[in-house]
Amino acid sequence: MAETATPAETAHVDRVRGARRSPAEHLADAFTSGSVPGTVTLTEIPYQAMVGLRVDRTSDAGARVASVTGGLPAACGDVTGTGSVNTLWLGPTEFMVVAPEEAHDSLGGSLVSDLTTALGNDAGQVVDLSANRTTFELSGSHARAVLEKTCALDLHPRVFKAGTAVSTELAHIPVMLWKTSDETYRIFPRASFADFLGRWLLDAMREYASPEVP
Amino acid sequence: MLLISCPNCGPRDETEFHYGGQAHVAYPESPNDLTDREWAEYLFYRENTKGTFAERWVHSTGCRQWFNMLRDTVTYEIHSIYGMGQPRPELQASAASAGASKSDPTQPGEFTQSGDFGQASAPGLAPGATAPTATTPISSEGV
């Protein structure tokens, strides 16, 4: 569709994009002013395409779905996929595919329809959850220190390695926490928790804007 | 705060879990044959064990899977974590005596209940005493 989009279709896509409001959009300025470049920065990555998958990864349908997503993770913490489309482990038969917004069918992609086709009539489900969660990116040398104020998991790099994603609690709300690189974390709170978690993280980041007290 | 080792996700805080009540309460084999009292006892009556207790938990913030746990209700010590459908594991004597396990642990897959609603099972009066038990005509398959 993207290649052959008529002007009317392009206008429709633009209208869809213009009408959207991301869950933490109203905090964008606060995120900018609350970030401490080089130490810890917080940004929202809005509108990522997300698809909830339920399928037995050892079944035929699981293999077909895996061929679309670039593999299905086998155990807690695993993330599969290369490049922009990644699949996070939620449970033994439950996964979440995260992709750029352009992968969504309404914006010219084919992620949801490809997955639906791959699953076919077999047991399982493919659900478009793009509006369910938003994405925060917390990065910088003190990103782990911010998370450790609330996360009960061991976030030390010897345990929580880059390329690992877990479902856990931050500030008493359920989130997915994905460590995308050594100093970068992507946090997926539900949309209704985005305001709370955004403000919570801003508050936790505040001390790093001041000189360290000896 | 309990630190519970989810079979899928490893050790996590208790706040990530939800409690599912007593484990191994089997669905009656022929529920239509039960009297109202037996049905009510199946639905609502549970052991109030002081000591080692088999119970169900779900990792609701993580993998959303159910599992069974053998926990001491006095010391909060977690003796064993095992999957759904598996029988209650036998405890070593040392582990069983670690807590105040005075009351008879329910046998695996067996649903016992008080024979009447009388004082024999009144909580607080005789914590060590086991109420008269009667096995109801129900499945012996653990859940």
C-alpha cells in the first residue's frame, strides 16, 4: 500500500496520524527539561505497533508465526528478532511483538495481517495491542540507578543483560522492562499508567540534575 | 514480603503474585448427586491449616501461569513449588517439623472436610485438633 498509495490514501493516513494523542504526550516538555544529558534521559517513543500473540511455539502454527516475527522467544527474558521487529516473551505461550508504527496495517504495513494469516485457523490468537501500551526510553549512565529505586529485580549487568526483557513491576504498576543496550531501557507501561510512571520517573531523575553531594 | 520462585520466571516479589487458595480441591465426580450441604462445602469450605499447607498461586504480573506451593502458614517458609496437576510432594521429616505442623496435612488429591458445622473445627479452640473428617464421593484427581 505504501508504494501504491493514492493521494486520498495518503491523506487518510495523515489524518489518522494527526488525530492520535499518545498517552504521555502532555509530558513531552517535562521529559525534555527533566532529562540530564549524559546522565539520564527520558523520552517517549509513541505509537509503536504492538501485537499480542498466543500460540504454542512448538506447533506448526508457532513455526509459521515465528517465520513472520523472526523467531519466538523460548524462555523468560528472551527477545527474538533482528532490526526493528522484535518479540518479547510474556509467558510460555504468550508473546508481544514490538515494531515501528509504520509496520501497522493502518499506516501501510502488514504486520497484523501477516501474523493473522500465519496463525490461520489454528489454536491461538493475534491481537493488535498497539494502543494498549506506550514506550518510554530511559537511557544514560544513571538509568539503572533510577530504575533501582523501585524495581525489585537485580538489574546489575551480570544478571540483567542487554537484550533481555521481563514483565515486572515498577512503582507498583505492571510493566514490561526491556534492556535494549548497556545503558538503555525501554519501559512499556499500559496507557493509563503512562502519566503516573512518567511523573514518577521524572521525580526519580531529579536528583541527578544537581551536583553530587560528597 | 515473600520471595517466590516462579517456575517460569525465577524469584520475584510476592506483590507480583496472586493467591489462589487451597490446592488439590478436586471437582466433584458427580456434582448432581451432592446434597446442598456437600456442594456448599465443596465450594466454600477450606482447610485452615496451621503448618504446612498446599496452595495455588498465579504469577499475575509476569507469566500469568498458575502453580502450586507448599508453604508453612506459621513460618512462611516455602517448602516446595510444583506445577499444576502434580501431586503434593512428600516433605522430608526435617522440613515438615520446621514449622508448627501439628494438624494433619491433607492427603494428596483428597478433599476432606468437617463432618458437621459444630465446634470441633472452631478456630482458636483447639488448633492442634483435627476435625472429624469424611471423604466425600468426589474425584481423587488433584487439580
